[in-house]
Amino acid sequence: MSQELREQREDYLQYDFYVYPFTGTEAQRRIFLNNPVYSVGSSFLFDALYNSPTEDDSWDLQEKFSFFGVRMLVHPNIKPILDSVVFHVQYAALTDPSINEWIAELYTGMPSFGWTWRVIAGTNRRSNHSYGIAIDLLPRDLRGRLTYWRWNENNSSGGNSSFDRDIYYLPPETVIKIFEDHGFIWGGNWALIDTMHFEYRPEILLLNGFDASVCP
């Protein structure tokens, strides 16, 4: 950070590495859903880590990628990691029909479900989509299922705040595990549920006791 910004350090909060996966009760989840709390953050670390201090810088780095036909732009650092995810998902699908059903259901139209330069809704913090290290995998038709907490109505107690697996769009457990094995966290394991979202955050996994092999 610049000297000027360092002198404003009282305006920033220490970055808390959150618990992953979320282990709270449904009552605690409802509190998060109804009263989301966001800290003031700095993007300087990830700007430097992914050489993306500006939108133009980030855009110039992105590469095209197809995840089972889902077209997106991703950072070149995670492209080979996603290649490995695809390989392992394909292998698992040989013996798990639910994975083939999930792949067949994926929405493959535009726009990109990877890189998008923006901040996280409700915050001043840059989304990891801005670096091309986060992807969203949606079905062609949600068929009434829930996926992203901000899209869900009735988040209050007794509404759709409870993580009822029967009413949410969910990737197969094996797919989630494969992503985690490659350093990705899944938004369905957050307090603020986002079941379509995966992002490359191996440090979160390591700090929560996952095996060190999540850092390819």
C-alpha cells in the first residue's frame, strides 16, 4: 500500500480468515442472512498476487476456458488447475451417474461465468471474479431451486434461510470434493449461501486444516 494509505490504517480492519466450511447452527445462519456484516477490506494483496491492479490489467491477462461447455475467462494461473478438475470430474463420472446428470444440466450460454470486474454486492471489496479466480456453474433451469442468498426471498426466520438441501441447486458431493482437493472453496459451505460459486482460495483451506496438497 502507498504511504498515504498506510497512514489511514485505522480505516481498515484486519482480514479474518473465516471458518470453512460453515459449522454454525441454522439459527446462526439466519442471523448472517438477515444481518450480513462486511469488513472494510483492501484489494492490494490480490492486486499484486494476480498482477491485476486495474480492470484493464486484469482483462489483458484472462484466458478463455471451457468447463464442460460453460464458456468463461479465467486467470492463467488457475487454468491448468481447472484442467485437472475437469479430468478428475470426467473420471468420477464413469462410475457416478449423478455427475453426468449435473454436467448435462449446466448452462453453457454467454455471458462469461468466470472473470467479471466488480465489487462484492453490499461492500467496497473487490470480488474474486475480478481476478478470474472464481467461477459460477448454473443449470439451464433452476426449476424453483435456490442458489444465491441475495436472490432468495423470505430470508427471515421460517423462510428460505434454512439450508434445506432439497430446495437448493447443488453440485454432486464428489464434484465439490474434487474442487476442494484442487484448492477451491465452494459457496455452498458459506454462511451466506452461494451454491453455484467456486473460487480458488487454497490459503482458506490450509488455515482450516485441509491437506497441504490443495496447493498444486
